Amino acid sequence: MLEREIYNKGRLLVTQVSGEVKSQELIDHVFWLIDSHNIGEIQPGYDQVVYTIDIESLNIKEEDVLRLTEISTGLGQIRGKFRTVIIATEPTELKLASFYQSLLEDSDIEVGICSSFEEAFAWLGCENPEPEKYK
């Protein structure tokens, strides 16, 4: 399941991933990002923090990460440059996040990988919008 919180008038998005994670859900999230940018809910040059909690299963393969990248750099290129930081601490999460990061090296999407909220918000250079929630 994905849950999103939008902050700073659409300049910051915090996305929680939990439960049974399937690739289609992440693909749907990328399309939601594109649509939300098109209607002005998400602003150009936005920042995104993605984190996991209570993962029951992670059903994502490298082919799925390739598809996410294709959508982000193809249809999603109208969003322009933005930054995403992924909080990853488990080996599988780290592997997928690193693969995603490597695929986007030459794009307008900057991807960071951190191990905590403190590190993630510092990497983005913004304040934690809800320190009690994101700790």
C-alpha cells in the first residue's frame, strides 16, 4: 500500500510504502505523480521522500524497476528536474534503490539513498514537515 502526504504547497511529497508491495502499485504511483504535476498539485522541481514500514512482501523485480524508469524518463519528463530520496535499510530495498538510482544517473531525476529521515531531509536540504511522524 502507498500513502502520500503533500507539503509546502506541492514542493515536498512524502510517500510511505507498506504491506504487500507490488510493482503495479509503484507504476500507478509514477502515473499519479505525472497527473498531479499536470494539474498543479505537485510543483515543478519537487522533492520526494520514499520510505517503507511494515513490509510483508516485496514483489518487485529488476524488470519492474526498468519499467518505472522508462515511465519516469519518458512520459514523466514533462515534470522536469526533481529529486527523490529513498530511505532503505534492508538488503533487498538497498539493491532495488541502488539499481533505480543507477538507471537515472543521466536523467533530470536525482535519486539519493539514505538510512533515516534525518539523513533524507538533510540530503534534500529541507525541514522535516512533521518531526514527530517522520523520525
